[in-house]
Amino acid sequence: MYIYTVLYVLVIPFCVLIHEIGHAFANVLTSDNQSHVHLAGLKDSSNRSFEIGRISCHLKWSYYGFCIWGGKLSKNQRIDALIGETYMSLIMAVVFVFSVNTVSNESMQALLSSSAGFCASLFLATAIPVKYP
């Protein structure tokens, strides 16, 4: 039972963070812009948790997040920045799937399997582009 608690409290927010860092990483690789990754809302957006080069992370515990990039992007740069998170979710799902066989503890296997399922669902949910209001 504690596995689902760990999944909901730690793993899902971590996977959402890595998912959003995928946007930022693709943006930073294809442009000269800075990216801001937010978990939770924009309140206290000046309060940074940490920075990785041109990626600023503003973190609060949350199940949702988003990435903001400054400056004007070309069409190809926007596409790269938008699909970067999809690739990150797929990579995380694959890593979790392959990690299942490396541990012998059944509880850890269940946690890794659940994590892989969540990342796979993130991948599927974001593989088809949606325009948010």
C-alpha cells in the first residue's frame, strides 16, 4: 500500500517535472532563449528553486506543470520545444520498464511498473498536440 503513496507523493511530481524539463531542454537546444519550468501555478514566479544553465525551475509540490520560454521562436523551434516533453516522457517510460527487471524486490517492481505506466500515459496524452486556451 505504501507503494501507491510513494507513487503519488514523489514519483508523479518528479515525472511531471522531467516532462516539463523536456520542453525547456528542447527550447534551449534549438534557440538562444531562456526557459522557465513551473510546477504548480505562477504565484511566486520570481522565487526560483534552482537553475540549470538557461533553464530556471520554480517548484512547488504539484501534479501539474508548464514551461514558459521567452523570445520569438521559428516554427521548427516551436515544434521542437513542444515535442521535447513527449520524447522525455517516452524515455522515462522506457527507463522504468527496463529498470523493473533489475530489482528483485516485488514492491520496487510494482513501483517501477506503475511509474512506467504513468510516464507512458503522459507520452500518449501529449503525443497528439492540443492547443490550450
